[in-house]
Amino acid sequence: MKKKWLYYPVMAAFILLSGCDRHRETVGASAMVLEGRTMGTFWRVSLANIDPGLKENLQKAVQQQLDNDDRELSTWKADSVLSRFNQYRGSDPQPVSDNMADIVTMALRIGQKTHGKMDITVGPLVNLWGFGPVKQPATVPTQAQIAAARALTGLQHLRVIQRSEGAYLQKDLPNLYVDLSTMGEGFATDHLARLLEKEGINNYLVSVGGAVLTRGQNAEGKAWKVAIQKPTDKENAVQAVVDLQGHGISTSGSYRNYYELNGKRISHVIDPTTGEPIQHKLVSATVIATTALEADGWDTGLMVLGEEQAKALALREQLAVYLIVKQGNGFSSWMSPQFSAFLLPEAQ
């Protein structure tokens, strides 16, 4: 499900997280680790005090659920539920699962709160700038090309309809292209957590790409620790460490996936309202929320907004947010009051 333009940042975040996780497990002998690939990235589940005989069945159950999610939400699989909706050129409501309806509902809510900066219909612009299946452009897209791509986008063209018999999506723009990649990792993380809870497992850390959710305690009987990576493509280093306290966390960054064109850095983060890559100095936005899905939506919107607008929105909505901003040869950071409650004393 993940597009190329999201792969490298979440890959880096996963390596850093799994490095910390492995260190804890060398101390806690009863830890169990499950891992694999999904949606163009990696997933990992760390469990505490679990019977080793359950590992094989749990591994299969997790991978099967993620494969099912991918078959539903993928934009790369032509026969997925989402792809069929994108291929449909009419305006009649199309049946979808409650899961997909929940994701789109959350996306529309966050999109409205961010004044359209988090937009799951931005795919035509992403492709135009070379961060989708289409190759990197040889020249900067013209204003006419940008305007043409923008005309195919817009959250106002998408609706979620709830009926007694089920959920539906409806579009009033025939070529509207919905891409749930920006929230797919968060949804999959929450979905895995629900699977573990059904199995009676209450002590776990789940990560799909850059989205993470924890419950209970690790194998040492202590809180699960999650690291936020420093915004650099030259090292895997820790910027801050948090105790999620049963919440979800997700980070969006502009520092790893880009290319140079005519001497200018082209970021994979596209502003839907301008149709162009962001130019501001905010390089990383991390959000902690009740669910990983919500965190995964907010971090994208805040990243597009930029430093000042992201701060204002975080304070207005009382979000737990940690921002990293490029300043000269270094970086500065800012956190909302809600985020400071999760920050471990050793990282303050």
C-alpha cells in the first residue's frame, strides 16, 4: 500500500526503533519478537511474557491480517477495494468496509482541521512530482501541469455514507484518486493491537513503519520506551525518548526522501493547496494520540503546515506534538504541553 515516497523515512524510523527494542530484549529473557513486511515497509511486534510455543501461530495470524488490510487498502493492487473505487467513474455510493470508512472519516476530519493540508486525494500531485509510480521528472512541472493535477484533487469531492446495511464512499469527481498511504500504517498498527487483545495479550509494542502503539509493560516489567529519530539522513541517532502510556505515536519527516532538480531540493511532502513541495524549515512532526491512526493523520497535516501554523494548531486542538526545525547547521525543537507528559526525564 505504501508509495515509494513514504518508504525511506519510515524505514529509517523502524531501524532506530527496532535497535532500541532489541537492546531491551537482551535483558528480558521472556520477550518474543515477531516481524515481517507489509505495505512497502516493515512491521514488528514485541511481546512480554508469552509462551514461546505460540510464536508460529501468532506470526501467521499477524501476517495474514496485514495481508488482508493491504488487499483492501492498497493503491498498488488493481483489484483492491480502494483501487476499484478509484477506477470507478460514476457518482453512486460504493460499498466499503467499516475499517475503510473509519480511516476516511478520520482523514476528512483532520483534513478539515488542517485547512486541507492533510489530503488523501493528493495522489495526482505526488505522481506529478515523481514520488509515485511515475518517474522523477526531468524538469520542474509547469504551473499549468500543477493546476491540472490540482483540479483532480480535493477532500470536498469525497463523502462517507453510513447506512443500516453498511458503509459507502461517494465521489462527485469521476477521476478522484484516494490514497490512504498517509494513514495506512497507523490503521494497521491499531488493527494489530486489537488482534493481540483478542488473543488475551496485554503487554506489547506494535510498529508498522513509523507508527507505534504500546500497551502494558516490557519483559523487564517496565514501560515500553520509544525513540524519536534525529532528522538527518547521515545517522540513526535519538532526539527524544517517550513512554507512550498506552497511546499511539507517528512521525512525519521531510529529511530523507527528496531529490535534487536544477540545484534545488525537492521534498516528497507536497502541499495540496499550492501543488508544490514544501519549502519551510519544519523537518519533523511527531504526534502522540489515543490511536496510531489519529497520530498518523495529524503528523502529515502538521508537517505540511510548517512550524508556526503547526504550533498554533497543536495548542488549539490540545495535541501532543513534538516539532523539529532546521536552523542553520543545526536543529531546534518544540513540544506542546501535552507532549511533555510523555517525555521521559532522561530525555528532557
